[in-house]
Amino acid sequence: MRILVKFKDGTSDTYTVQNIEKFSKNPCQNCRSDGGCYEHGCFTSEDWGDFLDIGNDTHIRIQDIAHITVVSL
């Protein structure tokens, strides 16, 4: 399947994918023994969030996506 991803910054990319999986990443989990955060700011906003894994080690941050269109199946 081919998908067209339009990003909030105005750019777009077309990807050929076999499978799409969603995962969440929070680098601050467990940075303190009580599960809280030290608020040390060592992670940028691009390091955390919800991501689409579209294969070939390509991950797209969902918070950066404006629109996804299926171009062909």
C-alpha cells in the first residue's frame, strides 16, 4: 500500500508500507523510582509521543501529521 503523509509543517512524503503499527514512547518513564520526572529537560518533544511504525526502521510522530491519504492498495 502507498500512503501520502502531509505534515503540519507543510511538507509531505509518500511511503510504501506493508503494515502500520502504532506505539507510544515516553523517555521520562521510570527516571525516578516513583515513576515521576525530574523535569531536567534532557528530552526534546520529538523524543516522545505516539508514533506510527511503517517498516524499514521508519517512524512517524503522529503529533506531527496533518493528514494521511491512501494513494493505492
